Amino acid sequence: MYTIRFSKAAEKHKKMLKQAGLEENARRLLNVISENPYQNSPPYEALVGNLKGFLSRRINIRHRLVYEVFEEEKTVRILSMQSHYENVR
């Protein structure tokens, strides 16, 4: 099991997802990630550019869950739960 930690931005996104009715979709992804952040169903993708080193999974067609994995600590930090094309760093 991996410990899930949220950035300040991701904490704000939680509220927006709840209002948009996407809370359950995000919760399912978080459960998968906490078990194995590299599990390939649902698929994930490695990001490039200024988000190189981060992974991403779709919450829906517009929103993505962007995260990074710290293997030694068995921790996953959720960076964003919105579109990863916005400035999330």
C-alpha cells in the first residue's frame, strides 16, 4: 500500500470535483493508485515536458489525476485533479 498525499492545489480540486459529480471517479482512481500506482488498468501515461517524471490518469474526458511516486517512502503525491495542461506546479 502507498500513502496518498495531496498538494494544496489538489486539495482545492477535490471540492471542484465533488461539485462536478466526479468525486466517485477520482476516489476509484485513488484506490487503484494506493494499491499500485503503476497498475495499467485503468491506463496511465508518463508525462513529458515540464511535467516529466509525473504520471497521469483520466478522471473524465477533461480532468486528469496527475501524481508522482516516491518508491522509498511508498508515497504518492497527487499534484492535480484537473486538466494537466493548466499550470499545476
